[in-house]
Amino acid sequence: GIFFPTYIINLTALTMVSFQKVIVVIPLIAGGASAFSLSMSSALIVQNKGGGHGELGFQLAKNLQSNPKITSITILQDSACNDAKEPFVSYASDIPNVNIIKADLADESMTAADMQSLLKQPFDYVWDNSSKGAVGAGKAVIDSAKEWNSKLLTYVSSAGIYQPNDVFPMPETTPIKESAGQVQYEKYAIESGLPFVSFRPQYIYGEKSNKWTYIDWYFDRLVRGETLPIPAPGTQKVSLTNSADVASLLASVLNDEAAAVEQTFFNCGTDELCEYDEVAKLCAEVAGTELNIQHYDVSLGKAKFPFRMTDFYVSPDLAKSKLGWDGAKNSLKDDLKWYFESYKARGGMTKDISFDQDKEVLGA
């Protein structure tokens, strides 16, 4: 006859990345033959063409490669990306075992059937780092995850949907812009009855980023001896998070899937906050330049300042308590060293910049 004893094998020494135990079922068949089976879990990352979230799919794929729950990874990449630029140019060298499939993710006529015909397989875990609403490819992702009976759909939303009151850091219960596309996506996913989680990140930087404007604003002025016009009082806090830390946050849903779905919404950012003036001081130290800050009245507007006029920051406390996230491994102070080298390599010292808007607020 056939019987099915279950053996628990500790694979910690083999994986070196987890203390989880893997249950292996080995059915012993009459005659001494045996069948060996391991649970296979596939991951799909839907990745946009670039911008502030442009590096997240790459970093998430790198992170998931060492997660024992995930055995295969596919990136559904927006075909509008520039393959000659980071992070896309590094796909082949840095994540060679990840399957890359291109699609026009801006096509609002795309259906779940279209998406599934491209992918040719179902996925257990889906991360959507592309969609800005529940239309076209965004709706197709949700509908496909529903049809696949995926274990989890994780969405990269934005803290930009918050309409803050006077509570900082902004909690996940902060009022939101109901009309925002990301909110419509969240609502449709929840209404679909999916196991769903949404992360709301803020300002992101990274070594393979393709959006550098936030921190570049400081260096652009420092290396040219220009005054830095910072909205008063300059003590406003900002959450600047390394993309690798954002990726680890997105992957932390695998630590406790039930807790993730129960909470649903998570703020996404470093637990190391900086004041606007402090960012300026750190950049000046790295660049070896003098620092001249002039605070101006916020009623004069942003000019080209990269952040909000007032406090606008979140805390990852819920992700830490509910998902066991360990916190950020990278600090802005340390990262600014390689960042400034990147700034110089990208031609930051010699690019043409107009400071006319700076002068308008400084001279007011």
C-alpha cells in the first residue's frame, strides 16, 4: 500500500537566509520507489517605466531571490522604459535568473486575458509597482490575481494621497484624496475579495535610480556657491529612503501574510528622519563646500524646492510591529558619499541650471 509520512527537514544551514523550516512530503510507494515534492511559489513584479518608483522592481527582485518562499521571479516590465539606463540596463547582469517580459502598461485597453496571454502562467505572489489606477493594466493585474487565486497582491501606492491634518508622522488613518487613482486601485482590489496589501512610500533614492531631483537640488546649489532657499523654519522633517530599504519593506509581507492582509495599509519609509536644514548640512559636508541657507516665507510658494512647504512624513512603525520589519539598513548620511560621486559622474557639476525662481523668493 501507499502511506504518506511527513518529514521536517531544517534547511537553515543550506539557505543561510532564514530560520524557517520547510515541510517536505515524501510519499513512499510500494516497491521502494518514492516521489519528492516541494511547494513552488512564483512571484510577479509589475514594473513601471521609471521615475521615483523606477528602481523598486529591480531591488525587490534582488531581495526576493534570497527569500525561501519564492522559487521563481518574473518582471512584467513597461516597454516604455529606457533599456540603456539604470536600473533596466542592469537586469541582465544583476538579476540574470529573473524572467523579463515587456508590455505596454500604459495601454488602457489591456485586459486580464491580454496580460495572462503574455505571462503564460499563474503567480502565487504579485507586486504591482506600476499601476496608477484600476483601469487598463492596473485592472488587469487585479483581475488576473483574482483568477490565479494568488496568495497575496501587494501594491505600491503613494503617501502623496494623504491630506494631512496636524498629526505627524502621518498615520495610516490620515485622510486621503478619494479621487486619486491609487485610492481607486486600492478600493477595487479590496472589493474584488483579494488578499491585498498596499504600501505608501515617500521620497526614494538609490544607486540605480532614474530620478535624482530631490537630493540633486541641494548639490546643484552647493557646488555653485549659491544660496539655498529653504522654506521657513527649515526644521520640517522629511523621509528619504534608500530603494533597497523600500524593497525590504515590500518583501516583509511574506513574514506574516495574514497580519499584512488584516492591516492592509502600511506607510513605507525609513525610520531615520531628517530636517530640511539637516539635509543641506549633510550634503555640504560631503561636497566640501560652504553652506549658505536663507529661509523664506512659505506663502511665496515652492519655487524649485523639492519637498513640501510643511511637515510631510510617515513612520514605518506598523510594518515593524505587524510584519517584523527590521528597519532601514541604509542611512542618508552614509549614502551621500556614493550619491555625490554619482552626481559628479552624471554631469551635475557642469549642467546648465537656472536659479531665477530661487532669486524671486530670496529677493521677496
